[in-house]
Amino acid sequence: MAIQNYYIHFTRNVTSALSGGQLDAQDLASAVFLFQELDQKVWTLKRTLGWIEDIEPRYFAQVEEPVHVYEASQEASPVQKLPESKIELPELSYTDTELQEVINKPDLASAKVFIQGLEAALEAWLTPYAEGGIADPTAAENEIVTRYQNQLATLKTAFNGTPTDANYTALYALPASFIQEIEELEAPNAPPKSQIAVFWQDMMVVYSSMAAVAYPAADYLNAEISNLYLNISAAQRVQELLRQFASVLKDFLLPRWDDASQPIAHGTEYNSRQAAMIQSYLTLGGVFRMLTENLPQGLDTSYPDELRNAILSFFTGLRGTEIRTSGSTTPALGLGEFLGIQYVYQKCASLYGEESTAQTEASYKAAIRQEKTYWDARGNDGFKVTGSFDAFANNLQYPNTTSSATLSIFQDNTVSNFNPRFFQLVLDLIADKSTLMTRTSYQTIADAANAAITAIDGLIGTWNQQILAKQTQRSSLDPSQLKYFESMNANKETFVTTSPLQSVYTSLMLDKFLPAQQQVIRSLGDQMTFSNKTARYLNQIIQMITSFHNADTYYSLSIYLKQMNLQSLTDAVGKAKSVLANEITRCGTDITRCKQAKIEIDKIIPVVKADTEMSSSQIRELVGVLTSYKSQFNDLIRHLSELYVLLKGMAITAVDNPDETIQAFTVSVHNQPENSWVKQLATFESFVIEGGQNGVVPGGEKQLLQSLESSEQDYTTFNQNQQLALQLEMSAMQQEWTIVSTALALLNQMFAKIARRIKS
């Protein structure tokens, strides 16, 4: 049986049930109602078919009266064609404002369609035979029709405002009352029976149009519900990022809190603790970047205003937070300013990695100013990350350092040589435990994050309430909930019992089942179109980065340098140089792949936004998905560039005294020894492969490819589910058509047999 479209709505977790996830029980009531509706439809058709079976010829044998045989007169009137509906109502089209009116006042919207249809039906009754009418109306018919037209016109004025229940009752009683008066007419004033049958067919068209009022309104509500689900998804993501921000910051500070030793000595072994701190520092910056990416207004993927305000309130709670308090020789350093230092370095490294031509000091300074503009739009007076940007934009150095070495992006003031110890020097800014952020100060940040999370919980609760309200509104559009339902059922029963059976079945198909089936198939088609296009777009991107599967094989220089630096190996130096050259080449190639993928996404997004086959919520969904992946490609470019600039400055040379060591070569980056940066190399490679520790930060090659493939598979699976639903719907339609065609064939046999008996 046909499934009404407002029972079909899409969520991003549509495949969760297939993967063993928990089912959402909120729609069970709708499912029960749907089952009852389908069961009632089946029962009605079976009962109708039963009426036909009750008059099959085999029952005539049980009648004791003799069967009289009549001869057909040669002067008999020619057989009239089957009565057909004489009205056609235009397909309804609504603006968003008008749809809101339909949703708020579904009874009034349905009544207006009823009035329009009844006006057309009464007008069609008065159509002369020469102009296509059934028969020329008599004076008595004219009087009755005119009277009911006047009654309808009087009632119509009430429906231009706020009609009462009595107005609705009077309006929907008009068709039955009208036919009752018509049937009381006696010859020669009485119309032919076919005239009454046509009127009821006209009313079936009207009732079908009234039911169709719900279709665009339900679609509109479905789109709004989907948008609210997207808001909730974004809010939950923000909550998770706030938790991660507080957690990663604590992980970053713990080694310093637990370290009672003196500040780190320069040039000493770069131990695992320092590597972990740099990794936490980069992860913290990545989490904050994700948190603020959609913060500005006016973006395709901007946060809802309520969610944006919650994030800004979190920033306000961080007002004045210092990661380093002022000391005897050092000024205070704000947490935001400290965090922003890595963004400056990443911007310069990305410029070097992405551009094929050599960069100048001026171009790096311009890039830093551009980055400052980006971050100024993603902060407020409570928390900003741009405090160090002006210093770097002026001379590519940051003077606020506790070490004897200036915190410089480049080695020896050469813009092609990136400082391999940059992040070590960043850690030196907070080397003094006495001025480091205390646990009490950290708790202020954790409390601000928890307060924002609680506020967002309230937003999610509000949006869930709005979803329930809109689902209730959607249910209220069902004909069974509207004022015309009882009178419609009564009139349909009259139509079934008084009209020719052929007309009944024709009306069932043309006026009831076909419009409903068309709407269901259209809804299924819309969902299939959306999921198919999304999967296709994602597949286009996947095809450009399939080589990312082997990222851990290509980005393994840090392991190679540790394990293969042995004189016992043949040509150890040459092989090490080859591995280095291959990784440099791979970095450059993958940066190019990322740029091409971003270009492809930039081509797809305008096409999606202009796609008229998708709803507004579907466009928002798909643009959000594509924009998210574009952002991840930007993250990957930053990670690749950080690694690339380190590799470009690397030199591998044979050891000076091979007899005194088992090692075959020494490695340096711009004359900086291996022990000062080798674990940093491993950190950069881990970010390129998997997005850092536990993949918290996006932008790892394997992580990105797996995410794309997973999303593509989700949409493909959803498309397959919709195809199955379409097959079931088509099967149900075939059953409906089979029932009707069987009934019509049976009627044809009956009439043929009756005709043969009359003729014989």
C-alpha cells in the first residue's frame, strides 16, 4: 500500500540500526498509526472486492424464481460512456510563509481547497450538454444549484477570517445535503443518475486535493526537523571539542606541574616528555581550530546563533587567563597568545609547502597578516590568539622569550631555512614552573568549558522540544486529524454504494491511490537522488587520494634513521639519502593532491547550492560534509608542510671517524644536531599519517581517507535502503493495480454474460 511521504524523513544516523546501533523509539507511534492505515486500506479493498464476489453468476443458481429472457430492442438507446469527473483542480504551490499558515491552520487550508472544489463542482453541474455537460440542467436543478452556490458564497466569507466549528460543520454538510435535494426531484425535473455519479467523482477529486495540502507542508516540516537535527549534531560536536580542549590542555601542563627540575637546558637530548608536550601543544591548537572554524556569521557552515553565543561565552570565561604569569624577568603571557604562536609557524610552513616558487620575507609577513584577519573573526575580547601576530609580521621573530635565543621562525634569518628547534623554543616560554599556570587557574578554564557544555545541553533540549513540536504539527496534518475527515468518509461511502462499480474503481486509482503513490515515489526519489549524489561527489574526492592508504609506509624516516644507521649495511648513507629524498618527494606530491582535492570540492559546492532537486536541509547537510573535508585537507597540508620544511633542511653525511662508532652517518637540519629534533620528526610524521595522538586532530592521510570512505559507504547504504523501499512500494502498487484490474475484468465478464442473456 502507498506510504504517505510525511512518514519518511532522513537523518544522518540512518544506517545506525544496520550497524547494531540503538533504535530511536520516538517514531514508534507514527509507525503504529501507519500500520493501522495500511491495514484499513487493505481491508477496504478486500471488502470492495467482496461486494463483487457476492454477485458472481454462481449465486443466481440458488434463486428459485425463473430467469426471464429479454430481447434487446433495436431502438434501444446507445450505450453511454462511463461518467467522468468534470473538474480539475490546479496543483497547489506555496511560499514558505503560506506553508507556515497551512501548518498553523491545516483545517482552514483544507477548507479553502474544499470551497474551491465545491464551487467548481456546482458550476460543472450547470454546464449545458452542448458545452460538455452530462445533461442540460432543468429549472428545478438550476434553483437548487443556485441556492447552494449562494450558501457556499455566504460561508466562504467566514473562512476569510476565523471560522467556527459550526461553520466547518455547515460547509462539509453541503455536498450530502445538495445531493439529497437533487434525489428528491421527480421526473421530468430529475437529472440522470450519471449526473450524480459525476458529482461524487468531482468530490473525490476535491478530497484528494485536500489531502495533498499536507504534502508540501510535511516536506517543509521535514526540512525544518532535519535542520534541527543538524543543529544538535553541531552542538554535540562543540561539546566534545570543549571537553577535548580542557583535557588536552591538562595533558600539556601535567609534565611541567610534575617536574621539579630546573628549566630545560638547550641542546640537550630531546626526550620523550618534550616530544609529548609538543604533540599536546599541536593537538591543543588543532582542537581550538576545529572549535572556532565555523564561528563567524555568514559562512555556509556557520554555527546557529545560540551555539555561537555559547562558545563566545566560554571565551569570556577565559578572560585574562595566563599560561605564564609575570616574573622578575618575564612579562605575563596569555594562553591565547601562546596558542597562536603555532598558527604563525603553520601559516609560513604552508606557504612554503604549497607554493612552487621561492618566498620572500615580504610574502611571509603578508601571509601572517592574512592569518591574523582569519583569527580576529574567531575570537572576542575574552580570548584571542593573535597577540603575537604583529611581532612576527614585523620581523618574523617573537621577542617575548625567556631563552637566550630569540624565538624565530627561520634559522639564521634565512627565509628558506625553517628553524628546526622552533617548538622547543616555544616550550621554553613556559619553562619556569614558578610562573606557570597553576592547577587553580587551570580549573577556571575547565569550569568555563563545563559551563558552556551545560548551556549547550539547554540548547539541545530546546531543539529536541522543537523537533517534538514539529513532529506533532506533522501528525496534525493527517486527514484523520482534520475536521473534514468524518464527512469525507461518509461521502466516500455514498459514492461507493451509489456509483457504477467501474467508476468507483477508476476513482480509487486516479483520485486516491495514484496521487498518494506519486508523492511517496517522489519522496523516495528525492532521498535516493540526495544519497546517490553525495556518494558520487565523495567518490570523486576519494579517487584523488587512494594512495593515502600507504601513508605509514612512506612516512617512516624517523624509524629508518633510528634502526638503519649501521655501518654493517651496504651503502647505508646512500640508502638513507634515498629514503629522505623519497619522503620529500612524497610530501610535495601529497600537498599537490590535497590542493587538487580542495579545488574539486570548490567546484562541487556551487553545484550543490544551485541544485533544485535537493531540499534546503539536504543542501546544508552536503555543503557541511564537503566543507568539513575541505577543512581536513587544509589541516593535512599544514601537517605535510611542517614535515616538508624539516625534511628540506636535512643533511645526511658519513661519520668522520667510522672506526670509533657503529653508526654509518650523522643527520642534521640546518646544522642542528639530530638529538635536538629527531623526536619532533616522529611527531610530524604521526600527524601526517593519523592526525596526531589517537587521531584527535583531523588531517591524517589514513584518517582522512578512511573517513571519506566511511561516509561514502553510509550514503551508498542509505541509497540501497531507499531502493529496497522503492521496490516494496512498487510491489504494493502492483498489488493494488492487480486487485482493481481483476475486479474490472470480473465486472466485464458479468456484463458480457448479462448482455448475452438479454440478446438470446
